Amino acid sequence: MTEQVLRSANTDVAARLGPIWLNPGVSRRNALTYFYAAFFTIGMVVFLSFMQPYLLTENLKIPSAEQGRATSLLALPYEFAFMLMVGPLGALADRIGRRPIYVIGFLWVGTVLALLPLTETLLQLGILRAFYGVGAACITSMMATVLADYPQERSRGKMLAGSGICNGLGAVIMVGLLSQLPRLFSGLGYDALLSGRLTYWCGAILAVVSALILSRGLKGGKPAAATERMPVGKILREGVQVARTNPRILVACCEAFIARGDLIVVSTFLSLWAKEAGLLAGMTLPEAVAKAGMLSVMVSVAQLLFSPVVGYFIDKVDRLTGMATAMGIAGAAYLWVGFSPDPLALIFIPAALLLGMGESAAILSGAAVVGQEAAVKVRGAVVGMFNLCGSIGTLTIAFVGGFVFDAWMPGAPFVMVGMINLLVMTAAIAVRRRTGYRAPNELVSMQD
């Protein structure tokens, strides 16, 4: 991979990482470190959601018939903490820079992961989930903000695809390998409780190591376009105003509502559903978790392989057209999965693969719209609002989904999400027709 340099001034250097043109001042090392961060950011979030059914079963001894409602209740402290933090964090990143927030976030996540397997009550688990929400807000908001900062507009889709690949690999590795650890530790003679604790502690070590790597590799300093004297409250107000006045950003925020919900449904309710199916089939808890892990890996691999296709498509069409297409794919996938009878049956595999494709398309398409439409000087605040809408969506879907999981059927959260995806698709089509065509390489954010 070679670096090509265009020099317009000694401090105005644009580097190229393979096919990705980076903004001036961003080095290949910064970009590679970002891809590493993207790998572990989503990996950490998915790992927490995936392993929660293990804690509910082994640590808290909650019956399977009540775990859907417990999952809904545990979503409240996590998402409220996330929702309260993610907006101010995006604005704060415009004041002090992205790197310190990203590093602190990983250290915070590592600390909570070390404490989670020691919980003995639902209250303790809820408190730690709230603390984890703070750390998750740090790392996910900075992942989106740095992704908006680093590429030139003509390479934004390619950078999004690279980020999506790293997200998919992170989910595959963190869930695929770490989900096998309880069974491995159990085979070494440890009981189920200690096996779960050792698995969580392995995740905590990875979070701390990641913080150290990011502290050395990400671009330091404040963003060039940030206004040094602008109060945080004013940055947030400007972000809200942009979302209210720009219909493309507004529909992107609606997309974030369901795209983040997509993630929580796959990572939480799919693993809970598969774990229960495994226990009903006579498996032990470590064996059921391992089986659920393989199913989650299948979804993540599909997401990983489809990300380059999404990135290429986003760079060729109006990005709102890309979003509408993504919502259509996701809606069909979630409805198919929701009405499937058994997540461990072979016939479920095509549905799981389409689910991963839909998840990839949903996550990348909204970020592309925001990256193009948001003015540079308030990009951190707009990304913060984008993530705030995602947090509200996750809170709503996780809370309602847990109850319909217990009251209706395990696939009910997927049916609900599929219908919302189709509603957002309709809104995206309407806004696209209203605002007209916008070329994918049009520097909308530079017009402000």
C-alpha cells in the first residue's frame, strides 16, 4: 500500500491509503488506527449484548420465560446514560478533540467489563449497564465523528466500507471467539460462573490494550474547523437547528433511530432466542452460548462481506437513494427472520445472511448522508444528534422488544423492526423526490 502526497503547503498534506484519499493533516497511521478502533468499538458493544443472557441465567438465575422482560428493563439505564452523554460528547469533541474521548471511553468500558461478571442482583447489573452506556457513548460517537473527519468527500463511501468491514470483523472475532471461551474454560474444569467471569475479563483486557493503541495512533489536537470560543451549548443548538432545517439530515436521524435498533435486536434478542432454543434442545449453558455465538458470527460475516458493496453503491448514487435501498433490504430481512420458527434450523441460514446484509446497509447509509450534509464547523454536534436519535431508537426498541419477546413470540422484535425499516424507506423516498438529485461527491457541507 503506497502513500501518495499532494503538497499545497508544508502543513497542508493529503495522504492516500490505498483507494482512500484522506483529508489534509490525516496520516496513514491515523487512518489505520481508526480502522483498528472501528474493529473493537462495535465488537465491545456487541459482546456486552451477546453475553448478557449468560449473566441472566448463571449469575442472576432468572427463568428463561422472564428474560425478555429483564432485557427490556436493563435497556433503560444503559440507553438513558447513552442518550444523555452522546450529544454533549459530540459537541465536546469539537472543543477538545476526538482522541482523548475515544481513549477514556475504552478505559471506561474495560473497567465495567471487569466488574460485570461479579454482579449478583438485577439492580447491580442495571447500575453497571448505566456505567457501560457512558463508555459506549464515548467510543461509538467518536467512531462516527472520526469517520466523518478523516476521508475526503470523494472517498467517503470507501472509508465507510472499510469501517463497515472492521465493524463486521470486530463482531465476528469478539462474538465468534469470546463466545467459545465459556465452553473452553468449562472444559478446563472451571464451573459455569467462573467460566463467564474469565470470559468477561478477557474482554476487559482487550479494551485497555485498545485504549493504549488509540492514545498513540489517532490524530491529536482539536479539529481544524472547530470554533475555540464557541460554548458547548451553542454547538449543540446549532446541531439541532441543522437537523430541523435540512430534511436530508432529518430523515437520516430517523434512519439512525432504527439502524441502532437493528443492532440491538440482532446482538441481544437473536442471542437470547438462540440460547433458549439451545437449552430447549438439551444443551448446557456454555454449549448453548457457543451455538448462539456461531449464529451471530454468520450474521456478522454477511455484514462484513456486504459492506464493500454498500460502500461502492453509496459512492455511485444519491446518498438518500442509497438509504432508501438499504431500508428496503433491512425491512425484508427482519420480517423474514421474525417469522422464522427456529433460529438453529438449517433453513434459518439464508434469513440470517440477509439479516447481516440489511444491518450493514442500514448502518452505513445513514452515516454517509450525515457525513455529506453536515457543516464542518458543527459536524461533531450533528453527529451527536444523529447518535442521540439512534439511542432513542435503541431504548424504544429494546424496551418494547423484550416484552413482545415474552408475550408474543421470540421473533416479535424482528417483525417490529422490519416494519419500522419500511416506514423509514418510504420517508427517504419522499425526501429524495422533494430535494432532487445530489451527486455523491458534491461537497454540500462546504457550502455553509
